[in-house]
Amino acid sequence: MIRALLIEDHLYNRSLLTTVLERKGGFSVIACEDYNQILTICQNDQVDMVLLDISLDNIYHQGQPVDGLEICKAIKSNPNDIPVILLSAHALPKDKNTFLKMCGAQEYITKPILDHDEFIQTIREVLKESL
Amino acid sequence: MVLKTKQTNKLQKATLLIAEKVLATQNLNELFKAIHGIVNTLMPAKNFYIALYDKSKNIISFPYSADKDESIPESKPFGKGLTEYVLKTKKSLLATPSIFRQLIEDNVVELIGKPSIDWLGVPLGTEKDIIGVLAVQSYDNNLRYTKHHLKILEFVSTQIALAIQRKRDEEKLRLLSRAIQQNPASVIITDLNGTIEYVNPKFSEITGYSFQEAIGANPRILKSGKQPPKFYRNLWNTILSGKEWRGEFENRKKNGSLFWEYGHIAPVINEKGEITNFVAVKEDITERKKVEQLAQKRLQELAESRVALLNMLDDANQARTKAETAQQELENANKTLTQLNQQAQRTMRDLEATQHDLKLALDAAEESDRLKSEFLANTSHELRTPLNSIIGFLQLLRDKLYESPEEEQEFITNAIESSRQLLQKINDVLDIAKIQAEEIKVDPTNISVMDILDEILLLKHSVAREKNLILEYHLKNNQDFDIFIDRQKIKQIMQNLVSNAIKFTTEGRIDLFAQAYPKLGFGEIIVQDTGIGIPRGKQKNIFNAFVQGDGTSSRKFGGTGLGLSITKGLTELMGGTIQMESEGIGKGTRVRLTFPLEDLRKTK
């Protein structure tokens, strides 16, 4: 079973994505909103991939708010880096390339997600490529 | 001869009795038991079983057995036992020890279970359709079966097969009847003219018409007039031509209220191919319709707000065009100046000053352009976030990915709540846009601070009390004073700040302090709470609508949404100022507002 770490601060979107990943994809999902815990989960190989929102309101590191790009960079600075998929409502044409380049994530999915099957397919392809 | 007649009478009575038992028993098992009893009156049948053959699965089941010496399984695959041999040959068999040995030597049967002395089995059913085998056996030399016993069993076997077949049909019919009676969808059966012959309890539950009221009526009692006559013509044409019709109705209940249904209506066709009835199976989809209509409305509002934002972008473009024209004029002026250069030292200095001003104007225009693009991008972001969960939950509902009716309700509630969030964001964005375009009118008058604070306390004290928070105001030296301000706007500002304070405070108090500084010309109102406070890293941006200090980062939004920036905009529109202070997380928050004491325009 694919194990996914979900970092999403919007209550309804978190509940929605957990349901879609579990029921459509058959994944097991951990949702987490604590900076240190996120990094521990990734270092200990507790998950196969990370789904990461960019604009986050409630995650802090050393008293400063951090966004998804900074979390992604921290995950990627580990030797055993795992695939990260950014999930964001930033939808300008240039946003995808800018953000992927800034943090080294594997894929960028724009909200709103219009087709759940396609969404799951994209995640599976990213996992296949990073094997 | 007398004996023979007696025997025949006895057998005929037994067959009549078997036929009666079809009606007198509740289920197949009781019927089997009764048959066993009847056979027992005709011949010794202590060890007795009935085997049924399921052709499609090639399985033999033993629904009834009474055998003290052997345990018989519930079912098994078709093998090489004596039962299967009878099924295959379609002939009854008396297997005495010598016949049994011969059958084993010929390799047509195998020994299964405990060997009996005599085994006697007859096929049940007709030559064409054998449904099973009835068998008796003996394990005891005192009981030997003969051709006589075989004849008895053959005589009653046809009636037994018929009885079993009838009972099975009856059980199947009862199951079908229950399935309709207890169906979660409403079911209506009509005759060819549309007169109702049957409705199930779900129909009565949904429509309010009882079974008695519905029978003999026409389904048009549900008509609401919302569908045109053409709709019904099409429906009738479809089902009268023998085809199934599907679609949605908006119908009327007995109590007059409207509701939505999704229905399948199909003709019922008998063995001769004639239509005898129509059956409708309908599902109440009122809730789903409501959610669809709400989503439709929200999308329309979204489209309208988009138009408003595009207009703002137009304004920005016009500002840039003006700046470009101004630059063109500057270049022209430059040319003229070069010609006059030698005789115009002083003019030169003036020109440099003008050039500097124009540079600032151009920078300002570019900055305004950039801010507006960013505003647009961030508005798009803010609206997409709740839209994602609206679309997502509607898809989950469409794909029926819920696991219980409660979860279905939860998905609907989540979609509605997200729609509310979306509407709130749209309203906030429009407010911000209006403030930035200076389209909001203010109508300031002299207003007593005590009046304002009394009103806010009246509005908010019950919410504060619910959280066990103390909410009070304190006038310096108990001295009321007037500020020059718009009444509605100051109420909106104060309500927003006090609501925030209550929201972010779990225990303690919220204090409002007011004081006038007549010499400086302004009055001060402070909102202070003992809540969670604001992390130092966030204080700088707390009032910003979307826009970040350097504009290059990922544009994190203020945690309180747009409310605080609307508050700041309104405050500044009325000549006031606003500041927020906190010692950090857990240390409480203090918001300081100032407003002019009198009309500044008059004193100017």
C-alpha cells in the first residue's frame, strides 16, 4: 500500500483529500501540521511520498511561519529524499515552473482538482518515475 | 386382491396428503419433514434423505436428512455416489449388496460414507427436468428393501417433486414481495390506464398519501405543474412502446410541498409478450438538487466578482498609459531644453527637478500596476481554495463514495460550508477592492464614544459570556467625548476587532479603553485581550491584504483572512490610524485606534 503524508491546513480540503486518497487510490494517509514531526516522518521512511500545500497559516519553525516551499527544501536536504508533490491554488501560468525550481519538488498540481482519477494517476506516475 | 386395493388406497391418500402439505407448511424444511413422516407411514424409512441438484453450479445439496448412522454434508460437488448415479440414469435404483458390488466393479460408482446393506433411491421430477433424489437406506440385516418398496417410492415421487417445486416457487415469490415492500426506493405499480394498483410504504412516507388513498388514484395526484405536457407525452410514448423511461420530476406532496424525484418507469410484460402493467421505482433527490442549485448560484457570484476585478485591471492599464504619455512629453521637453542649454542654467535645475518628479510618478504607476496584478493573482488563490473542496465533495457525492448516510450528510454539509467560505471571501475581496478604489462613501458626524462602546457591549456580551470571558470598557476619568466619524463604519470596525479578540481568547478578559487627547486633536480606543497573541514574525504583515513586503515570496496570506485589512482600510478612510502589538504567542494582543476629534476639513 502507498503511504502518503498530507500537509494541508484548510480543514475541508484536508478531509476531502484524505477521503479521495484512501477511497480512490487505496493509500494510507497521515496528515500532519507540525514542522519537526513532518521532518521526522520523512527521515524515518514512514511514508512513500509527500503531498504539500504551499500557503500554510499555522506551521512555525523557530517562532517564524514557514510555507510549503521551505518545508519541501528541508525534506529535500535529507540524503534519503522522497518524492514531493506540491498542491496549490496558485494558478498563474508561471507559478508551476517557478515553484518547482525554487524547492526541487517532483510535480505541481493546481487546485481546484477537477478529476479525482486523474489526480491519483498523476501521483502514481510520480512514484513510478522516482523508483 | 383386497390387499392390493387397500395398498392402492393408502398410496392415493398419501399423495393427497403430500399435496395438502404444500399449503399447510411454512417453509421447505417443514415440508421435507412432513414428507418424511408420510413416507414413514408407507414403509420403514428411519434413514432417509432428500438430495437436490443445482445444474448451473453442478452441486448436490442435502437440505433434509435423517440418518442416525452417517453424517451427511450440506452440499458437495457432483461425484460418483449412488445419488449421482440415479441423477445420471434418471431411473430409480435398488442397490442390494450384490448390485452395489457390481456397480463398483464397473467403476460407475464409488463408495462414499458408511456402506449400507440396501440403498433405495428414486429420481424426483420428470424425465426432462430432474430436480433431485429421495433415498432411504438400511444398515441392518433385519430390514431389507425390496422391489415392493421401490414401487411405493416411485408412486409417490412425482407428487413429492411437484410439492418441492411449488414450495420453492412460493418462497421465491415471498422474497420478491418483501423486496418490494421493504425497498428503500418508492415503488408504484399501475394498470395500463395509469390507475395505481400498488404502492410500497416508502411511497407513502415520501408523498404523504397512504396506501388506501393511493390505490385506484392516478399518479397525476403528484403533478406540480412544473413539467410541461410534452414531458408527460414523451414519458407515455416511451413506456407504451415497451421501452424503459428514466428522468427527474419536480412533484408535489399531499401537504402541498414540492420535492424532486429521479425515477425509472418500465412496462411489465407477461409470458405472451403483452404489457400488463407499469412499474415505477423512484428516489427522492431533493437534497442533491438543493446542493446543485446552491453551487450554481455561487459560481454565478464568482463570475460577477471576476468582472469587477477585470475592471480594476483596466484602470491600472489606463494609469500606465498616462505615465507613458507623460514620459513622451518629457522627452519632447528635453529636446527643446538642449537647444536652449547655454542660456538656461537656472531652467536646467528646474528641469532636473521636474525629471525627478516624473520618475517618481512612473515608479508609483509601476508599483500600482504590480500591486494590482498581485491582488488579482491572490484573489484567484483565495477563491480556488474553498472551490476545491466544493467541487471535491460534490464529486465524492456523485461517485457515491460515502460509507453511510451520516457520511453522505457530512459531505453535503462540507460542500455547503465551503460555499459559505467562498461567499465570505468574495464579499471581503469586493470590500477591499472598493476601499482601494475609494468607492466607499463615509458620512462622518460627531458621535459619542460612550454610545459606540455601549452598543458594541450590547452586541457582543452574550458571545463573550458563552466563553466565560469578561468584556468591559473603561473611559479615562469617566469622561465621555465625541469623535468625528461615520457611525456604521466605526461599528463595523469595532465589531470586527472585538469578534477577533473573543475568537482568539480562551480564558481571561477583553478590555476596551478610551481616552481623548484634545491638544493633539485625536481620540484613542484600545482593544486589549488575554488571548493567544501573534507570533513576532507575523505582526508586520497582519493588516496586509495578500501583499507581502518584497512581493517575491510565495505570498502567504494573513491568518485572519481579509477582515483586518478591511478594518484598516475603513479606519484610514476616515482619517484614523490602527496599530497592533503583541509580546508574542500566548501574551495577548493590543489593538490601538485613533480618530480625529473634529472635522479636519473645516479647520483647514
